[in-house]
Amino acid sequence: MIEVVIRSRKNKIVSYEISGHAESGEYGHDIVCSAVSVLSITTANNIYEMALMKPITKTEDGYLYVEIPFHSPDKQQEMAQTLLKAFSNAMKAVEKNYGQYITLKFENGGQ
């Protein structure tokens, strides 16, 4: 099962973490894994390309962590939040349709 954790602080998404494998199909034909991979990697790449921020990342087999740099100009933060909200909405749709293969958690760090 894939676990996606989206973390927020002060009503802004600050990071996401993905671990596990969906195992919803044969290797190379797992549409849930493909969807989560494409969405998560594209979001990280777009944060870099569109928001002009270098996200903090960590990857291993079946694991991805992406964090937004805390001190960035407001305009860059706004673009990053737009991208992260789109990612969050897409993950909700994947979970709604394939909930037996993915769990989505939201953690709020408060202040």
C-alpha cells in the first residue's frame, strides 16, 4: 500500500512524503503507482521550474520526501502553494478511486 502524508503549517502545505508500493498490478503495469509517481515527481519538478525554488528532497526505493524551503519570497511561495494544492487535490482523487491501494493523511503542524 502507498501512504501519502501531506503536512501543513499555518494553513500552508510545507511538505509531502510518499512511501510504499501499491501492488495493484504487475510491475510496469501498476496504474496506481504510476499515477502517484507522476503526480509527486511532476509537482517537485514544477516547484523547481515554475516557483523557482529548489525543494528539499529525499528519495529511496518506494520513498519520496519533498519539502518547500521555509524562507522564500512571497511570489515563489504563492506559486508553490498553487502547485501543492493541485497535488493535494489530485491525491484525493486517486485515493477516492483506488482507496484499497493508497492512504492519504493530512498533518497540521500548527503555528
